[in-house]
Amino acid sequence: MSTGVITSFTLIDFLNESEMTAFFVFVEKNMEGLSDELRANGMTKFYVTRVFNKNDKFTVGNWLEYKDADSYKACEAIWAKFMTEKGNKAGLIGKIAPHRCVVQYDYS
């Protein structure tokens, strides 16, 4: 794997607006502490977005960047622990599609 910037984006499709709203409540209660730990281990960006071009669907996108492959691996372990302790117990229902990438070009 490259030693460059690693990105992770995940799309989550919810059955209805109520399920998506419950996800946002979960984010507001849990992500600040998690993001502090992730930043300490090499995460450089963390966005939670509402996808608005999906017509009548209720889709959320999560975008994360890590400074390198080692940071991604360290943060992957933090995510696994978080999901075991809190995420899987939240009762949220959505179809999750994760994508992991190595940045090839950055025009920002």
C-alpha cells in the first residue's frame, strides 16, 4: 500500500428520514470524543454529510482522511473498538457501502 494520504468514504442509505435523523443524533452524542482519539492517531479530516442529490432517498456520507497507511491502520483499530462498544448497539438500520482509497492526485 502507498505511504500517501489514505481516504475512506462510506455511504449509508437509510429506510426513511426518521432512521437518518436517529443516526445524526448518534453522531452528535458520540463523534466528538471519537474524533479526538482518531486525530491523535493520524486522522486529518472527518466529515459527516447529507447526500442531497439522491432524490427521495435518505443517504449519509462519511469522509475521512488519514496522513498515511500507518495512521489508517491505527484508526481502523479504534473504529473496530468503537463499533463493538457503541455502534453495533445503537440499533440504527442502514445499508452501508464502505470505500477505501489512496489519493492519486490532489488539486486542492
